[in-house]
Amino acid sequence: MKELIEYIAKALVDSPDEVVVMEVEGEITSVIELKVAKSDLGKVIGKQGRTARAMRTILSAASTKLNKRAVLEILE
Amino acid sequence: MFYEFTGKTVKEAVEKACGELGVDEALLDVEVVEESKSGFLGLVGQRDARIKVKKRDLLKEIMEVSDQPSEPEREPLPGPCWECGSEETSAAPQEAGVAETEESPAAQEAPPELEQARKILVEILAKMTIEAEVRPKMDNGAVYLEIIGDGSGLLIGKEGHTLNALQYLVSKIVNKDAPAHGKTEIIIDTENYRLRKIERLREKALKMSRRARKTLKPVWLEPMPPDERRIVHMVLASDREVYTKSHGEGAMRRIVVYPRRMPNKRRGR
């Protein structure tokens, strides 16, 4: 799941080198933390949080398939 | 058929175009001929923005194709289990086939965006651990990617949310550095979801039109994304007893179907 978010985030931002993704895995729920350059924050959040929502939607679809749950947190 | 409009800004020109042609912005193909220039202190060298617009008709064509075999009242579409991707997708796929062969000649040469978009989608699907094939093609200037998957409906999601999210993200990535009016339209489809959606929207539009005519009151539809609104506008564009308008901003923008004959006024617009 980490790779999924990492790929999408890197493709969206202007400074892909500064994208850091960490995954804290739990029994059922894992938390994925996304960190990007300050100037790119808007790019991964999007207008009214639309980009962030789209990423979360895809993330839940992907984890549903594995009978798991994943939460995406965008760190400031 | 192209019409030309000018305005202080591109936005203003587009608004003018909508006003004069009497259609919603969603129904126009806008091409910017010249951006506006503010000039020196707004005095010297000021130039208006010039745009060329064309009324869109791509979905109308699809609709006309799917019109022929069915009366609007009938055809209940593949049952309530669209989400579970059944094999019995009755009439729709064949109609899709017709639309494909008849509509492509104008868009033969594939732009680099086609391959780029395909690659991105394939990559995302792989990382979602979904095994699927992606078939790309050009459709009226838009990049059309069809996902051939296991038919589980996982990629569609509730009300198409997952499919829309994929489409939104791929389009966002492909158009990352594109100017506002030079964006490539990306359509991602699977199990013919988009065509079935068009059918469903068409039926809803006709139903709302009947209601507006009967009650002589405006009917408000729920908020919809631009592409869905466009379909409703188009379906009702030829309806002489009602007209449609969009109200609200952003994600809350919704269509209102107005009866042309209002209770007190003899003719509204």
C-alpha cells in the first residue's frame, strides 16, 4: 500500500525527491503517513481536499481486496 | 461550426459565449485564440482575450446511437447489480461497439498523452495488486482507457467513486503542467460503467422533465460532477417544454429543470 501512495504522490508533486511515505502496519488497520515539500502540500490535498479524497478512495479499494483497512494521513 | 468571442479575460469571453449561444459552459468546446493582455498601467497595449467555441456533441452521438433500439420508458438496464459486474450486460455493449467504429476517424493519430496515461494507470493498478489489462484508444480527442478486470466491481466502487478517483488522479498527473485550456480529457471505464451511467442519467433527466412539466415548478437535481451535468443538459436540450440551468459552486453545483410554461407567466424565457 505504501508503494501505491508513494507512486501517486511522486507523480503529482513538483519535488518528488522530498516525498516520504511511512507505513505503520497494524493487525487490520495500517496507517500510511505522507510527507511532501511544503510547497507541494496543496498538490496532494487539492481543491477542497479532492486529490486527498481520491487517494484515500483508491487506498481503501486496494486494501479492501486484502481484507484490510488503511488510513492515509498527510503530515504538515 | 465555430463561433468567436472576445472579452477582457478568457473567463469573461466564455461567459459571453454561454450567454449568446444560450448553453451551459459544460456544453462548449473552448479554444483560446489569444490570451488577454493587461498592458501598461491598463492603458497601453491592452488586448482582449479571444476564444473560439464550438457546441459539443460527442455524447449526443452516443445517445442517438443508444436511442434507436429503445423507447425511453422501457429498458430497465442490467438490473440492480451494476456494481457486481454481471455478465448479462444486455444491449449496452453492442451499442458501445457501434459508437466506437463510427466515431473514431477524426481522432486517428495518438498523442503522447495516450501512452503516458496508459502507463500511469497500469502502474497504479499494479500497485493496488489488481490484475487487469488496460486498452487505450482516442475518442473524440479524449484519451479513453478501458480496464478489463475480473469484473468484481471493486474498481467501480460505490456510485463509481473508485473509478472516478482513478480517472481524476490520472488526469491530474497527465495534465500536471498543461495550461488551463490545453488539458487532455481522460476517461477511464470498466465493464461499460460509463455508458450505463449515461443511460441512467438520461432516464433520470427525462423523468425530471416530466415532473417539471406536470407540476409547472422547477425541479432541482442533486449535485453532480460536470461530465454528468453535461449529459443531463444535452438530453434536455432538445426538450422544447423545459430548459435547464446549473446553480451553485464547485462540488455543490446542481441542475435545475425549469418548465418553460410557468403558472403565472405565459412564457418563461
